[in-house]
Amino acid sequence: MTAAASDEPAPSAPTEPLYVASRASEPDIADFASESVIIFDVEGAIQYWNPASEALYGWPAITMIGRGIAHLTTRSENEREHWRLLLQEGTWQGVVSRRMPSGIHVVVDIRQYVRFAQDGTPRDVIEYGRQSPGDNSIDSAGWHIPDRLMAAGWEVDVSGAEGLIAEIAQLRQDADADEKLLHARHVELVEAARIVNVNERTMRLVGGNRGRDLMIGQPVAGFWPLESRMVAGQLFADAMLGKVDGAAYRRQMPSDGILRDPLVTVWRAEKPGRLYVAVNGTVDDDRSYIYLRASEARYRKLVHHMPVALWQVDASHMGRIYNDVRATGVTDFDAYLDEHPELVDLAATTVQVTDVNRAAVQMLGGSGPLDLMRPVGYLFTIARDSLRNVMIGRFKGQESHHEVTKIETFDGRVRDVRMSVTYPKQVAELDVTIFSFEDVTEHMSIEAELRQLQADFTHAARISTLGELTTSIAHEVNQPLAAIVTNAETSLRWLSRADLNIQKLRELTTRIAASGRRASDIVQRIRGMAAKRQPERVAIDLNDVAQESLLFVRHEIESRSIRITTDFARDLPRAVGDRIQLQQVIVNLLVNGVQAVEERGEGERQLFLRTGDESGQLILTLRDTGSGIPPDDVERIFQGFFTTKENGMGIGLAICQSIVAEHGGSISACNHPDGGAEFRFAIPIGPA
Ligand code: ADP
């Protein structure tokens, strides 16, 4: 009737868990992994056990945390020697035979990596494992090992059922005892047992939509299938009444339709009155579970094959340092790092890469993932500042950080990359930060070429505008030159007079100098317009720029008897931009305005130029009294090469638009109700 105590040493009391897999509502990345991920401390005690480990080995995490590696293996002698070598050498990869609670052995391909502390001592060991493809072990009963055994784990409390357990003990000893009564008592024991904790699997199998919190404290019976309550009760009593401390009691239980061939194992937990329960079996029709596994596999595959290079890093050490720094009242981490640049070096050597995908290996030109499983310093050999920025982001508690930076590949090539860092949400558990690097080198060079092309084009357009303005420019330069000649001639006349009038001569010479300066200013201005140069970003006074632009077209306007009315707002805030480029925009608009008025030929000949500011933007409007823009063309005039003029090129407005856009602004055109066209551009008021 009762199950025999198992002959194998059953798990002993686990210590207080350090990490508990599948506990938090926000699971860790490793909780999603399709591979078994186990973290051991240097002693070989299990710190973390992911759901895939539960499925592979059939041991629930709640029963594994704190146990030694010996619980997984049969040859503890060899294991000790292996562990010693592993800690020395840092990594190991191979095939091992592991034991499941059912007594079944499973052959697993494992990879073990030692993570080292900053001082070079081993910190812990991460082990990745999956069932060996060549594993066709047959267990003792002759069954083929199922692909995967389910492990639903429970921790239950039967401390409130002491009387009941004593009665069961009595009944079991009594040869004449009523079988039915004993059955009833066993079932009652399941009703009296309270849930202390359950794992993810248990929740999914029997918890319905209730969360773990709603299960804890409830009677086990409320979640245990009716058909097998008696079996469970027997095992609970066996474990509580068993003489051998730590013995495991195991029975097949009737299938409940969810699990095929379910096997229940029960053993006493460390706390008096507590039991651990593991239910193993294959799942036929737990849809959600199967779907989840499938999506995990897809997710894993997706991540692995993603064209974006991904790094998973463990920055827990730095996380603790940030907490300490924060505790001392530091808020400006940027300044703090200026004083403590050694912290950046520390991050470079202690933040450990724990996983990478294929694209990462490819990007850096490594021969395999292991080449990349090192402290992150190698990612920041050129752009140390980027690492600093990543640290600042983490310190500030940002969710993520993005920047374009450069990395050096293993063969010394430099790549432009867009880096995105996703910080851990829950720092308490595995401190997993994800780095993604996207190679944008190509993209950047195309962008640079485009920028160059655009700059060349803008420059060409300026030259072309200047070409159109040659008459005006000649006139502009000519004026001061003529004044110089006149004043020089006058001085000569004064010099030839007998009574030297020093005062008069001084006045004339001053005028000559002023005119010379004016001519030089004009040439300077034209040279500014004509020069090929990199755009700059300086504080701009829009009124000044507009005034200067007027100087280029003053002659055009005056010689055509056009009147210009200006209305410049006073005390305008500054914008940030390129003076010459903005001049180019205004000159273009003015030239178009003059041409529009000229083309119309009749009526008022006026231009109205106005500046102002409005909701964070500087505004410039220019209205003319030309014929306006035909409604059909309004949409098209800013397109390149759209022109209605015989000798037009149709690039002026297109360039105006791109310049204004580069300044973060916008430009538009409409017809004024009183006739003529009105152009308006707005650029944001810059930082002071
Ligand atoms: P272009 O002056 O060489 O034609 P633009 O890009 O400067 O090139 O102008 C494109 C077109 O926009 C002009 O051909 C004209 O049809 C229209 N346009 C520009 N400014 C005005 C204006 N002030 N009034 C009416 N139409 C205008």
C-alpha cells in the first residue's frame, strides 16, 4: 500500500534560496531560455535553476536551489576533481549523464563557464545544457526516456495535521483497520495540507488563471486532482512517518488527463511539518504550456538569428557600486565620473558578457561565442565615452540608452554602430543588461555622401544666385569705390592749395577710409556667400541676417523702383544656425519676390518683409505684389526643378526648404488676400 523508501539518497534540506527561478512576475531572460541554465556558486551549490532545467531534469527549482551539484550526478568523486579543474581553467564543455528524481538518467550536452570576480577569483559558474541528441538511454523500467519530463513542484505545510497523521499511523499499524477509513484520512490529509509555494509549472497545470499568490496558503486539495488525492495523502503520510530522514517516497498516480504517467515524489523539507512534492510526467494537452515552449523556442531562435548583434551582460557588481555611490548622496554622476575615471575602467573589466548571438560573433569576427564571453572592455576600445554614457544611463535609472558610436573588430577594423542598451528592470535577481549593436557603417557613409552632395548643391545654388546678382553686386562695390575716387580727387585739389586746410583733409581721408572699409565689407560678404564651407551652428540674430540679405538685393529693388517695407520685431530671441545659409534663404525669397513684381509689370510694386516670434519660433514673412502663385502650383513650387520661368532652374525654393529643415524649421507659401504671394519660414528659438 505504501511506497517503499527510495534507495537513492534523496535531496537534503536546501538552504535559503539566493535566486529563485520563476518567482517574480517579470521573468528573467534566462527564464525564457529553451536551454537549461543553472548557476552554481564556487562550492557547486545551485543558485539559479531556470524553467528549462526543470523540464530537462524533472526537478523543480524550489527543491533545487541551494543543493550541491552532487544531486545531479552519480560519480561525486570525479565530480569534485572536475569542479576543481573547471575553476582553474574557466570553461568546460562536454556530455554528462545526469540523474532525474524518477531514477531515470538523461544524457546532457553541457557548457560550463566560470565567471570571475574583479580580483580574478572565481565568482560562480554558469552551466547551459540540453538533452544530447544522441541520448537514447533506456531507464531501469525499460521505458524510453520521454523527450521532456514535466516537473511541477510544490512545497506544502502539514504542520496543522499532526493529529490526523498520528491517527493514520495508528490505523496503518492496526491489522483490522477499516480500509475505507484509512483512505478517507489520507484524503483528509491532502485537504489539511496548505500550499507554501509552487513553481511555474504547477501554476500552469492546476492553478487555472489564479496567480501564485492566490494559491499560497490554500489547501492542497483545492488544486489536486480528485482521482489522485488518496495517493498524494498516502505519500504525505509516508514522508511524515518515514524513519529515514530525507528519504523520498514515490508513486505512480492515476493520470488526470493533463499528465501522462504522472509520478509523484514526496520528501520532507528542512522545516518541521513541511514537505516537498514533485510531480513528473509528460504533458499531452496542456496547450498553454506547449504553446509557451514553442514560443520560447521561436524566441530563442529569433534572438539567435536576429541580424542585430546582441550581448547579454551581467553588471551586478557595478549595480552595487552605483547603489553605494547613490547612498552617499551623489546625484550628478557625470561629474562624479570626472573625479573617478577609474570607475569606467572598473566597469570595462568587471561587467561580464554572459551570452551573445550569432550576429555578435560575426560583427566582431570572432571564431565562436566564447571569444566574446569576456568583460565588456573590448566593446569600448575606441569609444570609452560610450561606456561612460551607458553607466550614466544606468545610474539615472533609465530604461534604455541609445547612441551611435564606433567599435573595433578583432581584426582591427573600425565600424560605426548604433548601440542600444536595455537595462535590467529588476535588479534583485540576475542582473541582465542587453546590448545591441547595429552596424551602420555603410549607412553612415551613404549619409555622409548625401550630406556632401547636398552641401555642394546648396553651394552651387548660392553661386548661381550670386551670378544672377552680378549687376547688383557690381553696383554695390562700385559705390564706395566711386566715393573713394571722388574724395581722393578732392583731397588732391585741397593739397594743391596754398593754405593747407588740415581739418578738411582729415575729413576727406576719413571718408576715404570709411568707403574703403565698406567696399571691403561688401567683398567680404560676397566672399562669404561664394565660399565653399562647412555649415556652422552659432547664435543667430534673425534681424541682422535679414538686414545683410537686403544688402545683396538692394540695387535690384531700387533700380526697379520697388518699394520695400520692413517691420523687424525688437528684442528677438536668438536661434542657432548657419548665418550664410539663412541669408541664402532670404536672398532667394527676395529675388523671387522682385522677379514676381517685375513679371506682373503693372500695379503696386512692393515687398513687405517682417520678422517676429511666435510659440518658440522665429518667423520671417515676405510678401510681394506680384501675380501670386497659381493654386495648382502651390504644392509644387518647393519641389526641385519646378520652375515657371523661362530661364529658371527651379532649385531656389527646394534649397530654401532643405536649409530651413536642417535648422529644424519649416517653410510655406500662400497667396495673400490682397494679392501677391507670401512666403513664411519659421525656425526654432535656440538654446540661449
Ligand atoms: P526659379 O526661381 O528658378 O524658378 P525657385 O525654386 O526659386 O526657382 O521657384 C520655383 C517656382 O516657384 C518659380 O518658378 C515660380 O513659379 C514660383 N515662385 C517662386 N516665388 C514666387 C513668388 N514670389 N510669386 C509667385 N511665384 C513664385
